[in-house]
Amino acid sequence: MQRPRGYTSWRVGDVKLTRIVELASEKLPHWGYQNLTPEQVMEQSWLRPHFATEDGKLKSCIQAFVIETPDLRIIVDTCIGNDKARKQENWNGLQTRFLDDLAASGYPPESIDIVLCTHLHVDHVGWNTRLVDGEWVPTFTNARYLFGKDEWAHWSQEISGAREGDITPEVFANVMEQSAVNADSVQPIIDAGLHELVEDTHELCPEVSLFPTPGHTPGHVSVSIRSGEDHAVITGDLMHHPIQCAMPHVASKFDHDVARAQDTRRAFLRRFADGPVMVFGTHFREPNWGRIITVGDTWQLEVQETPD
């Protein structure tokens, strides 16, 4: 059976989890990581073929997850979005099939009940809005948009130094563009009265709750899904790539607080290592998920094949 374009689904007990892919890429590690070389990537042979190339490029993607419980449809992180003016050339003025794939997977925008942003970076809030007659309007008109209280309190500040943290001014200005992101992808939701500020342990429903994973951003959260005997987590950006299981000290260039992000990553890996928990990486390429296993004094992601 041919897999439909742009989406894949799994079961977590009575919950259906579906990923919708917006973009995929292969990049040398210096683009997104501090002090990581292609040679170090190649040394981690377990990453191939799913997550790295033979010449040390890292495979990643930008995607959203839809969680369908018996009572709710929740979309987690909304990628970059179409028509957004961005300084990154491959993100500028996108025209992707994201909404078509979302609808084809069974989730037209009007059917979504909750939009959850693990944090408020450019590639996690873009489809919060879409361009209609020259104005940014909410994409998911029947949904409540959940933003973390601490996250919004931080990113709504006007003093750029308070926002940058360990991020270089160049990366902050040319990749993250937080003021523009707030203006076209966050503020219109607030103006429409569709947002709700929540705690970092918020329970969305009996099957879905948040837990704090700060460091990448001050109010970053990950998502826990429990149903029956099954347990899955969606990482958000506490790690961007499976190589950070084996090398949790490797920092993203987009981490607000590098030391805290490293501590959070190690705590996450210790917590879920060698157990049954399905770990879905927000930027992991297909097969997208695996189980954390201990290997010596570090960890790896034991991949699980995507279902047919």
C-alpha cells in the first residue's frame, strides 16, 4: 500500500498520532549546532541511514503532530507557514502543501480543537495564521491556542538582550526574527481572543499533558501522551536531532540558555532510557521515533520502523 504524501500515523493506546511534514533537509552540522563537525557525525554510525548521510550531513525536518484523543483534536507546533517574510531564503514566502496534507490526513483546520505551541520560535508557530486579503488571520478558527505563561512573558519583552540569552545577535536577527514572528504568527491570535496562557504542567485532557523542559527557551515544554498501557512523548526542541542522545552536550545555536538546555536534555534521557516510552522528535526525520537506550555512559535512539 502506498503511503499518502506528507503524513504518517501511529497508535498510542486509544490515541491516534499523526505527523504532517512541511519541509525536510540535509545540512552540515555547523548550520544549527555549536562545535559539531561532520567527522563527529560520521563517528556515530548508528545514525545512518535514517538521520545522517555518509558524508556527515544531518537529516532533519520541520513537521507538526496531530494528537486525536476520544474527545479532542490537538495540533502540536505549526511549522513555518506560507507567505511569511523571512530572512532565511528557504523559509521566505513558502508555498507548501501543509494544509492540503493536513486535510488529507483527516484533519481540516476547522476540525482542530487545540493548537499547542511547545515554544514560540519561528518554525513552531507559522501556521498559527494564514494570509487572507492582506491580513494575518487565525488558521484554526475553532481552536484555542495554548501558549506557555513563562514562554510568552519572555518573548513579549521588548529588550532584545533579554530575549537573546546565549544566542548570537546574528542568529537572533537573521534566523529567529522574533519580533516579526510575534507580529505575524502570535499577536494576531491574541488580538482574536483565541489564546490561553497555561502553566508548564498543564493537562489538556486525561490523555495529554505538558511537562517543563526549559533551556532551549525559558518556557519550553514537551508533551506526554498516555493511553492504556502506552506512553509517548513529543520532545519539542529539547533536542533537535538524535545525535544529541549520544552527545547531549552538543548545543543548538538556537538555545537561549545552553547550560540549562544541556541539563534538561540529560535529565530527559535518564528519565526515559531503557523503558517502553515512545519518543517522537519534533525535528526527527522518518521513522521519527524510537526508544532511548543506554549505551555505555551515554544514550542512543533505538529506531522503530514507520508502519505501512
